[in-house]
Amino acid sequence: MAKFVIINYKLCSIRLVIERAFARLKGKFRRLKYLDISDPNFGPQIVATACVLHNFIILKDNDDEEFENVDEFLNNNENDDVAPEEQRHGIQKRLNIMTLFRDY
């Protein structure tokens, strides 16, 4: 059971970093809020492009005012409605990840 706690903590920490990064991107590029990037080939290209543009903007204009409300954005856009099948799939995925990292 302790292994579950450790892996859950690590996954949660990583997920929060990713959520904050996406919130910053969506704050800068509001169109991303409405863009369907579920295509496994198209989605990563859009995200990578947004990251490159975001980093370029930071280098040229270090104004992060719009990012002050990242936490508010995250809290207002959480989706807690997870279908039971998706939940089971998530549990299995977590177990697979835990198996991969059990030696670390």
C-alpha cells in the first residue's frame, strides 16, 4: 500500500505541473481552449508549436500578467465526471506505470 501512496504522490505532482503548463498556454493562446487535439498525431504538434511560440514570446516580452490567475483557471475547468470504464482504465494504467518504476 505504501508503494501506491508514493506513486500517487509522484503522479499527482507531475500532473499538477502539466496542468499549470497547459493553463499558462491556454491563457496565452485562448484558442487552445476550444481546439480538439484528441488526434494522437495532430495534438502533440499543436502543443509543441504553442510551447515554442510561448517561449519565444517570453524571450521577447517578459510580461506574465495574464498568468496570475492560473490557479483560478484550473479550479474552474476541472472535469470530475469520469466514466467507470475510464476510471478502470486509469487504474490499470497506474498499475502499469507503477510496475515500470518499482525499481526506482
